[in-house]
Amino acid sequence: MKKIALTIIFLIIVSNLFSDEAFFPTKPGMVQLIANLNSRGRVEGYNRMVIKDVRESGNDITVIYTIQILDRNRKPARQSSEREYSVTISNDVVLLRLANVMDAYFSTRNFNYTMTAGILSIPSNMAPGKKLDDTWMKMVVHVPVIGSVKADVAMTDIVCAGIETVTVPAGTFEAFKLTQTTTSVTEGYGSSKPIINTGEIWYVKGIGEVKSISYDAKGKVESSTELYELQ
């Protein structure tokens, strides 16, 4: 009986250590409220993420979660409902499907789209100077009145710039800061010249992204996000 108890305690400790190593929430029931801010730092709306289930298989973990888009008053935006997604953590690497991120965004927009996208791989052994793999998205968006707009997006130069103490409404965290370059080329609306943005993202183990800032080509803030609440 004592051996069984010790085994259970050991498995709980190992499970918690493994979960906390990943740059993504892995505790069922955890709720995150992420604020979306405009270029002036004003809240435009929120994303509410809830961890529904965590399934382990060998060295892999599958996290089932939901996303709901809320307006600035924390009400469902345009009657949006919770949409369920999953992320895989394989050998301590978070494999984030970019298509899921964009699907949540488009869920409250009044137009259809088709999309293929890569995966953003976020390793647990992040360290200053470490470069992450490039990734991409390709989409065709059918916008009322305008018509079809094609967009090719490349995310490159993704590098861990360092470890910083970052304070957001949800608290103060020791975070790994990533920098990246995003190059977008559109067809069917406006100029077809490449649009280049740079970004900074702060990740915390066991939580995921706690803050991000997007800049235009001149270094001006275009938008940002902050972890507003953590339950």
C-alpha cells in the first residue's frame, strides 16, 4: 500500500513538472482572458480560452481547449460561441496550429475563407539566442462588396531575444521574449507589395503567451495583446 501511495505521488510530481515545462497551459479548468488592444492601447475585445481536457500518450500530450471571442464589454462578439481546438505537445515542443488561431479570429467576421497553414513549434528548452523554425499561412478570404482577397504570410526570423520580467493585468511573470518578422503579400485588394511587420511575444511556461506587440515597418505599434485574467 505504501509503495502504491509513493508511486501515485511520484506520477503526480512528474506530471506537474512535465506540464509546467511547456509554453502552453495544460491544467484542465484553467481559464485565460486575453485582452486585444489597438494602436492606442485601448481594449477592443477579449479572447477567452478554457482548457477542457489533457490527454497523454507516451511522450505526447494533447490539450483540448476552447476559444470564445468577446467584445470590450466581455459579451460574446456577434453571438460567437465557444469553438473547440487542440494543440499537441510532443517531446516538450508545443506544436501550435496557426489555422486554429485564424479560425477563432474569422469566427466573428461576416465572410468565408479557405486556408492552409504551417505549425509554430515552441520548444521547452528555449534559451536566449535560440532560433525557431519559420512558418507560414496561405488564405483566400471572400469579403462582401470587395470580393476575394488572397494573402500569403511568412513568419521568419523567430528568435528568443532573452528572459524578461513582464507585468500585465493578470500579474508579473518571468517570460521568454521572442521577436519575429511577418511578411504579407495580398492580391485582390490594395497594393500587392509586401507588407512587413515585426513583433514581440512573451511566453511563460505552464501558461503560454502573456503579452504580444505588433509593429509596422516604421516601428509604430499597430496592436497588442495582454493576459488580463488567469483563473
